[in-house]
Amino acid sequence: MGSEAVPQISRVPGCPFLERAFQLVAAAPIVTCVTEAGQGNRHFRRFPRWLGEWPFIHPSRCFLCLQIWLLICFSIHARFNWSHLLPLQMWGRSLGLQTKDSLFQLEGHPFRIFGGSVHYFRVPREYWRDRMMKMKACGLNTLTTYVPWNLHEAARGKFDFSGILDLETFLATAAEVGLWVILRPGPYICSEWDLGGLPSWLLRDPAMRLRTTYKGFTEAVNAYFDHLIPKVVSHQYKKGGPIIAVQVENEYGSYAKDPNYMTYVKTALLERGIVELLMTSDNKDGLSSGFVEGGRWLCIALWEGKGKLPLNRYWNFPSFLEMVNTVHSILKAGASINLYMFHGGTNFGFMNGALGFPNYKPDITSYDYDAVLTEAGDYTNKFFKLRCQISVLYRVKAVWGGCKSLDRMQLPTHSFVPLVPPPQPIKSEVPVNMESLQVNDGNGQSYGYTLYETAIKGGGQLHSGDHIRDRAQVRDEEQMCVRLCRKQESHRQGRLQGGSEGSLIGDVFLNETPLRNFKIYSLEMKPLFMESAVPDEATGPAFFRGSLQVQYLPQDTFLKLEGWEKGVVFVNGQNLGRYWKIGPQETLYLPGTWLRPGDNEVSRS
């Protein structure tokens, strides 16, 4: 069996760095390894364990090997350039995101969070990458998103992570683009979202105590987390993914009904494999009640310049200039920042929530939020100013250039024909609120309209005793119409983010006598409902269907609702959201990806 000569390393004069590399290589002990018969012995120089064993097979190749080794050294050096760090460039992950004093560290080195919020469930799936690339181009390095329980488990025990709800694809796309992720899985998310993201079927339990350790609530959360958390565990930083932090619940200090609840949620996350930094989010008045042992908090109060906070989230600035100046102050102070929202998107369907204090105020369909990108994903002046601020202050370069805004299509006016569905009624002695109706395999009715019908004898004064949680129309056989509302004017415009039932929650009275013997029709307005047969004519309340012709490649556009009273709009089975002639919203965003060349079906109530 032959043997090759032990390789020698030649010096590289004139370069101190290469000279030091030569010293390290020359000092490494040589190990001889016997190879297969007829191939001779192979020689290795044993380097420190963190570099492993580097083979030098032939003297003529040693300088090439040295060059490769130097490239590895440069790569190791580059990994400490934390402001530009990309998820797919990381290796040797062990420490993760940590805090020291009032600042963040990643792998033990200073790290600045330049974050922005984009919610996958408010943006068509086809546009996720576009919004993320624009975030990266603005100089940001971290994306934050909520997870809406009421969409992922709309019916108890039936889970949906497909299409616009494909969270794993969203996380993988963020990693591919080069963004870290702060995940906010709830179970409660607020976010101006219907019931704060909690599923309405929870309200079927008359003793339900939301956001507490009440057994009925924790059992439901456990079942949900059993499906959700395994889908995100592998996307954590220490497992090679983009998630660097996970938020425990959301703004619980403003609710604080159960001192044991936050510990329960934290434990539920840890037991299912969450290993990254835990955070909480509260305003300054809720910090003491919403804090969880071992977690870090995200401040959502406006920046006041008093010290360095781990993370600041701003909202509702009265002017563009004030927003720019505030962000500049935060960055100059050395703090991290998260822009809520970087891109707001849309509350498609019936998903907008409502505020309950001091009066009931429903949120609109648009979640434009006056954000850095518009509802349709177009650039604003904020984008260019923020990109300039970040790149000048911290040399964070924009990776992608600007993109031309999409053209807008003009929607022609089309006539509509009435659509009257034939649902089967539910008979009940007393009114039943929509969540408690025996429909959807015992899950109740979550959204849409509910029709209550009963016979009366004689006339008099009709009132609801404030039992109407929406905006009701009352009609008699001659189609005479009056409207009844909750004391704080609304329609079925969204459940309170803090929790409330919808539709009719008690008796309706005629001359102080409660009405009885109701026929109740559940009109949920799901896709199959909107595909019902169309009669030749209809009187009174009705649903309508029309056709929209698209002659060329579909592009993003907006529906202008002039002359339309109040209702919701579907295009090709996609619920764009609510409209109301009183405003403030006058158009509905229609993504081009939901259109097709030729005929497009438009339905509305």
C-alpha cells in the first residue's frame, strides 16, 4: 500500500491576515488516515473542534484549500453583522434572542429589532411575498403577526390552515425573504378583529368566562394549541426557522380577570415546544397585571424619550411629520421598534371587530391603518422616509428597489337581479341569539344575518329593551319598515373585541308584552348560500347577483359603492366585506388575484 507525502503549507507574504491564517494552519497537528486498498494514505490537519477536520490531500492544492478556509473565516466574521442578518444565513444557533439591560441580543451579540406588522389573514396569499419584499426594502428585519383562532377553528374541532390561513407557508416565505418573525398566537389577539380572534362558538356556554382559567375556556384553548403549536415549533430560531420570539396572550393587563391566566397560557406554550423568548404586550397602565414571570414586555405607549425600552409600537399619529419625528427619536435613542402596521390589509368578510368604550363603535372593513403601505400594498411617503432614516442611521441597506404601483381597473355599472334563498326555519318559543342556534353541527351561527319572524295581533309600541346587539329592520306584511338598534348605534358590524354575543339576545316587546312563537332563519351567507337559485322577482329585503366583465389580465381595483345602501359584497365567492352609505369607507378593496378574465359574479345584500 502506497503513501502520499505529508503536505506542506507555503507562506503568503505581505498580508497580516493570511500570515496569521498560515500560523494557525501550520500549528495544527497532522493526522494520517489509512484509506481503501490501492489509494494510499490521506493526511488531515486537525483544527480546533469548532472548525472540524480540514483535509489537505495534495501539496499542489494546499493554497486553494487555504483560500476556501479563509472564505469560511470571512463567513464567520460576517455572521456578527447583526443588522443585516438573514434567517437562512444563520448556523450554530443556541442562545436565540435575549435581553441584557434594556437592549436585545441575538446569539450573545447586540441586536436591533427593526420590525413591522403584517397579518397573513388580512392579505391575499398571492401577495405575501410582495409585502415582505417591500418590508425588507424599507430596511426592516423583523415581521410580527397575530394568529386568529376564530378563522383556524371556525367550528369546534375542525381546523383550517389552508389558503390565506397557511401559516407555515407564511413563515417559510418570511425566512426565504430574509425576515425574522415575532409570533403572536393569542389565544386572544384584539387587533380590531371580531371577538378579538376568539371563536364565537365559545359563547354557546352560558357560564363561559373568556380569557380566564375557567375549565370550558382552557379546554378549548388546549385543543386549539394542540393543533397550532406543532405547526410553528419547527419554524423557531433554534430549530433553523425565523421565529425569534413568541408573545403570551395580548394586552391582558387591560383585562386582568384572572391572576392565574397568564401563567396558564405561558405553560401551555412551553409544554408544546416553544423555546424562544417569551414576550407580553401592554400599555403602561397594564404592565403590572399583564406581565408573566420570565417574559419580556413590549411597550405600546407612545415614545416619550424617557430611557430605552425593549420595543416600541406606535399608532394613531395625527400627522405624517409627527410619526417621522417620533420614529427618528426612537432610532436615535438606540431602541428597537415595531411599526403597527407596516401593511394593514383588509378585514375581509365579517371579521371587523368593534370597540365598546365609551360607546359602541364598529371597525370598518378597511384595515389601511394609515400604514407604511396602503391597503392595496402601494408605497406611501412614509415608506421612503423611513427607509432613508434607517439606512442613514444604521447603514441598513434596502435589498430590493422600488416597484411600480399596479394599475387600477375601472368597474362598469351592472344591473343586479334579486336572490332569495330558501332556508329552513328554526322554531322557538322565544328569540335565540345567533351563536346559540342549532345549526352548523352544534356550533351556532358565527356571522351573517338572522331573520326572526312571528305573528302579532293589533298595533302598539314596539321596542327591544336594548336586547338588539345589531341593527335590525322590522317589516310587516305590507313591507312597512322601521329600524331598531342597540342604544349605541350599530348593525351586525362586529362583536366587541372584548367579547359579546350578536343578533338578538332577549325579548322584543309589543306594548310591554314579549313576543312569542318565532320562526328563525339563519342566513350565514357562505359560498353555497350565495349560489342559490335566482327568482324572476322579489319584494322586500333581498340579495342580488350581477356580472362583471374583465376583458384583460385582472389587476387590483376598488368597488365604488355609489347608490348602495348597506350590506356586504361577494365577488366570485370571496366576501370583500361590509359597506354602508353613511361612510366613512366609500370603496371596498378588490384584489386582482380574486378576479378572472371574462365573467365575474358579484353578489350583494
